[in-house]
Amino acid sequence: MQKDSVQQKPLRHRGSFLNDPRIVPYVLVAPFIIFFLVVYLYPLIMTIIMSFQKIDGPNHREFIGLKNYLKLDTRDFRLALQTSGRYAFWDLIVLTLVPLVIACILHSGLAKGSAFFKSLFFIPSLTSIIVAGIVFRLAFGTLETATMNRVMIALGQKPIKWLSYADSGNFVLILLTLWRWNGVNIVYYLSGLQSIPTDYYEAAQIDGANAIQKFTHVTLPGIRPVLIYVITITVLGGFSMFTESVALWQQNNAGGVGRTIVGYMYMVGFKKNNFGLASAVGLTLLALVVAVNLIQLVLMGFFKKED
Amino acid sequence: MASNRIEGKKRAVLSILATALMVLFAIFAMVPFAFMFMSSLKPGAEMMRYGLTLKFDPGISSFQNYTALNTYRDGVYWHWYKSSAIIMVMQTAIGLFFSSLVGYGLAMYQFKGRNLVFSLVLIVMMLPFEILLLPMYQLMISMKLMNTYFGAVVPYLVPPFMIFFFRQYCLGIPKELMEAGRIDGCTDYGIFWRIMVPILIPAFGAMTILSCMNSWNNLLWPLIVMQDEKKFTIPIGMGTTITPYGNAYDVLMPGAVMAVVPIIVIYLFAQKTFIAGLTAGSVKG
Amino acid sequence: MKKLLAVLLALMLVAGMCSALAEGEPVKLTLWTFQALHTDLYKAMQEKWNADPSKPTLEIDYQVMPYEEMHDKLTIALQSGEGAPDLVDIEINKFANYLKGDIGLAPMNEYVEPIEDHLVMSRLNNYAKDGKFYGIDHHIGATVLFYNTALLEEAGIDYTTIKTWDDFHEAGKVLLEKTGKPMVVWESADCWSVYPIVNQHGGDWLTPDGKVRMDEPVVIDTLKFMKSMLDDGTAMACPGGNTHSEEFWGWMNGGNCASVSMPFWYLDRFTNYMPDLKGKMKVAAMPLWPDGGHKSAQMGGTGTAVVASSPNVEVAKEFLAFACLSFDGCVTTWKICGFDPILKDVYGSEEMKEPNVFFDYYDQDIFAVLAGVLDDIPDTCISEYFPTASDIVKTQMAYRLVELMEDPEQIAKDCAEELRSQID
């Protein structure tokens, strides 16, 4: 594929300012610029200000310097960081690989009834997360008679109190996330796979490439942009996960097992009505996600390609 | 992909394995839904009696919960449905239109400030939305958008994750196509509309699905903006059934089933067209 | 005679004024709640209110929202000073948040103070600050024991002979030996086991002026007792972590446990989710502590409040008092919600004896149990740091005691330290 960018030579002017090729890109990105200035700029600035404030009602806001950030050095926040970190790690591995495998199988037409499966995999993302929480809680219950513990016993293992401990709880959480987001990531990958011209495969076939070579030399480079996208939003989703943990544990985070960073932020902001501290947590989370994603993007050679 | 006869047997075995794997994942995907459906046919008290069960008991099963849903709190459920649908359509249509333009612009053009704009897109994407609630609420009040459908979609008008996806997708498009379009006498906007949009159909498809899902499941922001119970959305309504002081499973289960089934039906019907569109859109060469 | 005439004249005048007011535009109020059941109560009382021509007609817009998110929305509305409703149900664990800084709620003192002697005031103190009562509760939430008598009888145990926690423990040993089933469950993921029992024993997490009480001997003793039952198997960790988990309901319904210690409002969890125990369950007072303490503990609840910025503050307050503090309102509360009302006068009245689903299920004089403990229910300290304390109890104390079965003394010390560090 040609990777050179289009030279910005003004080929012809149609008399219209908006059609000037030097102006066109600005017109194209203008919706986002306007959107950012009108909708996000004010809340973003306010959040940054709030993170340096103590807030007790509309008329009680005072600046307290870095105090909110210094308060982050607590057991609870460290625990939340750990929980989110552990989750994000496994989430990244499972939710990039499993859907990729399934998407490739669906795309190859190997499995019968691919169209049918595509719509089936998509159903969980629309199913009420509250109900899913109930089902997963019951399946991974604490009793020996709970569905998964019966399986464990049948396999000769000891029953587990799945949701009471960090590692097994994280496993269930990953499973719930896989259940819910698998179909969505499959759709991303499929759209990427569909953009690969079929004659690339034919050319590889003629060159005598086997299935694995075809995958590494045609498929992977072809879906690389989509892969970068999926990894980036999975990292983001991993660190800012909240809904799924609430669905599993509701508000009962015994031992802090299911309390993520956003869960902690939420508790501080709304349960304790401390918006200053919550803002500090939120901005710390932002910094963390940006940092991790920067590392990831550099490793993926994201910046090399464009410049 | 051509396969010769020697590979025919190998392929048949692979096909069975692949199909089995798909069936396995399909079961995994459908269990919660099946439980939800079976439970929706039973009285709330029956549901928890024997724990997680998919058993069908004709003695106690009926569609009574569904008819009760119609009269639940003066039929408010269907108002939620309408409200959810309006928000979903608005959010998806507006979001797709703007973000495809922005993503395309970021991918296909070199211009001053491009990296700055793209960084902003990524930062807004990574902002934890929960933390913006308070100032965003104040903004809605000053813009007089409280209790309006438009207010419920304002934070998602040009969704950064969509821009990012369209940008990534456009990176794979050969730039010669633009030159070809220019030589044919198209304006840059004409090139986008006539040449690029058909190529981008798989991307539009993926983003439609994701946007619909996000909007359909969104609870917090619509609740913050709406001040009239009839303008609430389905997730808000379903959320009210589980409280620390008692749960209404008889409402939750049929309500959650009804929230999925029509969408799935539409999806299945639309799929043929959708798939056809996908093939037509793929790049040849 | 002249006096009488004057009184009559005055009465007519007042009546005239009132009816003039009543004839005017209906007053519109917005009410937020997270509990759809409460709207049935308010609607019933609204109907009664509107039937009275001397009162201004009320139009109430009821908005039921999810539990967490309703409080979030209220927090945001009060923090930004715009968009709050007129009336709102606030859950007790969240209430203290709204009593910080600028208080956005209106005090109800003029309705509470005249009937103070008739109310269970320890309830209203939960929603008070500096002598002002901001929230009206619907119930006392007195903690009681729910016994599965059928299971106890299998082991030859008569629940009425259980008077103290030691009796309770001994009965548990007999039960365990004969049936292999536990006497009681303790929650590992919520506070409904630890807090009521500690509170009944005379302990609490905080003092009204914000001192931490979590590591006092009474707390440690209570935790030790709870652990001793876990150690010998007479108590077990609650399936699903708390008594509101679906897993627990199915398990309890199967007759696997002899009792649950929960507040009175747990009554309808049995009628709603555990149909097989109908006729088997009995309500009884909590066992007593030999070294003092109280007869019960009041737990959970919802303080309904009037928002101070409401344009109709006065009408809203009057309606709230009418719905939740009047005799009629309290009887209706029992009939519709199955709560133990906070107005003492209703107990023993004929209206409260009418058959309903609860009498049907438990088949006993439930209120006799309640009347026996009403005189000795301690205050709970719901001060500014209660949400923080509550969070520590739920996520650490209960978990480490019931799930990890660590040393109670160490747990109490760690939790107290954690709470102190967060108060600073």
C-alpha cells in the first residue's frame, strides 16, 4: 500500500474559499473543534479547578492547594489502583485476542452459519447488565451448590467463593466483560478484515504462503490500524471499568475486591460528597490512561507511521 | 480463497472444529439471555426459589408479566422505550455524520495543527465522564438544555472514539483514490461523499452498532438531564427495580427482554442489506 | 355568648381564607424517590389530602429513579443550587452528605416538636443537625430475629426460650449437632449483621462530635462473640455475602438456616422472595446481652426531606407531616409498605390489626414483639463521617471478620485507625 500522503498542491480553485484544499481539512475537523470548545472545555477546566478545591455546596468553595492530590496516598486508592491494574492487564489480553480469533474464523467462512453467529454474539451487548449481574452472581455463588462450584467439584477441585477474593473475582469479572464486549470487538475486527482486498490473499496463495504466513503477512498488517484502535480503547476501558463491577458486586465491595478507580472516584465524589477529591482522582486516572496508552502506541509504532 | 482437493479433507475437519467453537461461544453468549427470558415468564418469587435455573415449568409460566408491564405505573415503560429510541437515533445519526468527517480529515490530510487536534480527540476520549458530571450539568442549565432530548445527546455529538475509529479505518484507504477523484473533477467533499463513504461502509456499520449500544445502555447522563419521568430511558427504569430495600423482578425481567428483542429483530431483518452493503463496500484492488 | 360569636366569626374567617386558597391554582410538587413502593403510600395520602377542601389541591409529579443515581442527581442539583425537587427520599447512609456545608434541606421542627413524645425520636435524630430535623422516616427499623421454627423444632428447640446471645449460641450448638445446619448467617459484604448487634450491645462507630468508637471494648467483645459462632460453625458467612443476594434468598428459602437478624423492614423479603417458608417463620426480639446493652437497634431507613429552595416549601412540609407523621399516614405506611411506623400511638390500635399479607405469612401478633422493645432502642450516630465509617465496616470490618476470620481485636484497631486517618 502507498503510504505517502497527498501533496497539498492547490490544483485548482473553484472560486470558493471552502473548496481550497488548504482549507478543506480544517472544515472537516471543525465539528470536533466546535464541539470541544462548547461542550468539553468548560467542564474540563472546572474539573481541574475543582481538584484544588474543597467543595461544600454552591457557596462554599475554597482553594486548598495540592491537598486533594496528597490525600490519594491511602490504602483504599492503592487497592483500587491494584484492582483496576490487574483487571486492565487481563482485559487487554483476553479482549484483544479472543475476538480476533473469532472474527478471523467468521471472516474465513470456515464455520457454518457465520451470519447467524455474528448476530448472536452481538446480543449480550444489548442485554441488561443488571440481569447479567444477577446471572453471574448466581452462577459464581459462594455455596457448593452454585453452578460453577458444582463444575469445580465434578472436576475434582475445591469449591471457591468466587466473588470474595481478588483473583477469582477478577476472573469472573473478565468473563463478564468478555461476555459483554466480545461481540463488539468482533464487529471492529470484521470491519477491518473486510477492508483487506481479497487479491492480497490470492497473491500470497500464488507465492505459496501457508495459513500462518497469510495471517502474519496479509491479515495483521491489513487490520493494524483497527488493532491499534481496539488495543487503545481496551486499555482505556480496562482502567475506567465501573459498570461491570457494580453489576457483579452491586455496592457491596467486601474487602475492596471489586472497587476500581472509577468506583473509588464515584464513592468519594457522590457517596462522600467530596467533589474536590473526586476530581483529583479523575485527573490522576486520566494521566494514568494517557501514560499507559502512550507506551502502548509507541510500542506499536503508532507515531512512526504518520510522521 | 481457493482450496484444492488435497486440502479439502483438512478443511472439512477445520470447519467442524471452527463451528464447534462458535457454538460454544454462542452458548456462553446466550445463557444470561435465556435465564432472563425464562425468568420473565415466572412470578418474581419463583425466580430465586431454586437459584440459577433454565427449567421451564408450564404450571407457573405465563406472559402475565408482559401484560403487567403495559400497566406498570400507568404504562410508563413504553414512554421510556420511545425516549430511548429517540435518543438512540439522534445520537447515532449525528455522531456518525460528524465523526466520520473529522476522522477522515485527520487521516487523509496533512495540515498544521493536525497532531494537536488528534491529541485533543484522544484526551477527550480518555476523560472519565463521571468526573465531568457536575460542571456538565451546570453547562446544560446555562444552555437551557435541561429536560430535552438534545441535552441528553450533547456530550456525544462528535464522539471521540468514533473519530479515532474512522481515522484508523481511513489510514488503510489508498490515497490515490483522492487524486483520481480530483482528476475526475470532484471537490474534496464530493470525493468524501461519492468515493469514500461507500468504502467506509464497514466502518459505518461497526460504529452504528457501537453507538446504538452505548446509547441504549446509557443510564447516568439521561437521568441527570431529564426532569420528567416519561422522558427517562429503559436502563433508568430497569435500574429502579433493584434497590437496597426490595427488588421488582417481575418488572425487571420482561422489561429487559423487551428492551433487546425488537432490536435483535430489526438487526436480523436488516442484516441481509447490511451484509450486501459490506461486500459492495470492500476495496477491490 | 359574645365570646362564642367571636369564635364562630373567627372560624368562618379562617375557613373562608382557607377555601379561597383551596380554590386557587393547584400546587405542583415534584417528588423524587428510589423506591416505587413509597409512591403508593404518597399517592394514598395525596388522595386523602385532596379530599379535604380546606387544603390546597396538590398535583404531585412522582419520579422514581435508580437508588445510587437518584442520590447522585440530588447531590449535583444541590451542589449547583439548581434543579432540585420539592420533596425527596434520602437513604440513611447518604443523608449525612446533605448536612454538610450549605444545607439545602428545610427543617421540619414545627411539625416534629409538638408531638415529640409520641414519636420514636431516636429515629428522627438520624436526620438531624444542630437541633433541626431535616428528614422524616417511614419506619423505626427495629432489628429483630426471624426464626425458622420448623427447622428449630427438628432439633427440639423452642425459639421463645432464647433470651440471651449465650442461649442463642447454645441453641445453635444443639441445632448444628442434630441437623448440621447453621443457626444464623453473618454478612461479609454489608453492615446489617455487625452494625445492629454492635449497636444493640451499646457500641457505635462514632460519637456525635466525630470521635471514633470503633475500637472500644464493646465493639471488640461483640466481634469476638460473632467470631466464636463462626469458629464452631453455628454461624456461617452469608451466601452471596449479604442478606439481599439472590443466592441467599434461594438458600434460606430451602430451609438451610435457622435464623436471620435483620431490621423489621426485612419482613417483606420473606413474603416476596421466600414463599416456601410461609407459616414457618416467626418474628422475635433480639437476644439480650448479659452485661447491658439494649433490647434492639434501629437500622436502615429513608429520611424524606423538603428541599429548602422549593417555591412551595410550606405546603411541601405540611404534606410531608400529613403523610408521614399523622396517625392516618402511619397506619397507611404499615398497610402499604409493611413498615413499623415511628408514631407510637398506632401500636395497639385496631387499624393495625386488620389482616394482611404479613399476618398471613407470619401468623403471629407481630406488633406485640415490637411493643416489647420500643422503649429501649438506642440512638445511632449518623454524623458527617457516617458514610465513611459505614464504608469501612462494609468493605473491611465485616469482610475480615466473617470471610477471613481474622482476630477481632486487630480488625477493630485497624478499622478505627483507617477511619481516624480519613477524618483528620
